[in-house]
Amino acid sequence: MKTKSRQMPSLHSDEVAEAFVANAELSQYDLSGFKPMRFEIEPKSAALNMRLPASLLAALKAKAKANGVPYTRYVRMLLEIDVAQSR
């Protein structure tokens, strides 16, 4: 008989999260709600300023919100994907 997965507790700080992960058996928890996360390590050393139609900006903001990221990061991700595919 399959046992039910436990719900992840709320982890309100890095210290609490580190202690939990170090001591928990994660296979007992339901991780289906987790989403992959990208970490931005490279410092930003250049800026881009562009003008867009309001409707395009609104659509970008909506897509970014649906993906759970700020719209500027979403635009940067789209640019990174396109550049990586064209190599």
C-alpha cells in the first residue's frame, strides 16, 4: 500500500530551510508543486533601453507573471534562449 506524501512545511528563512533539508527525508514529501528555478550569478554590466507598443509590454508582463518572474527577467530569459538556439 502506497503511503501519502507529506506536505512541505513553510520555510521562512534560509537557515530554517537549510536545517530542514539537512535533516529531512525528502522522498516522504510531495514536491509536485515545486517549479525549476534559475539562479542569476553573472553580474549585469550593460543596460538595454527600448520602446515597445503598450500592448506588447502588457502581454510580456502577463506572460512573466504567469511564469512567476519579473517582466524584465522574463525578457532577458527570452533573449538568452534565442541567442543560445542560434549558436
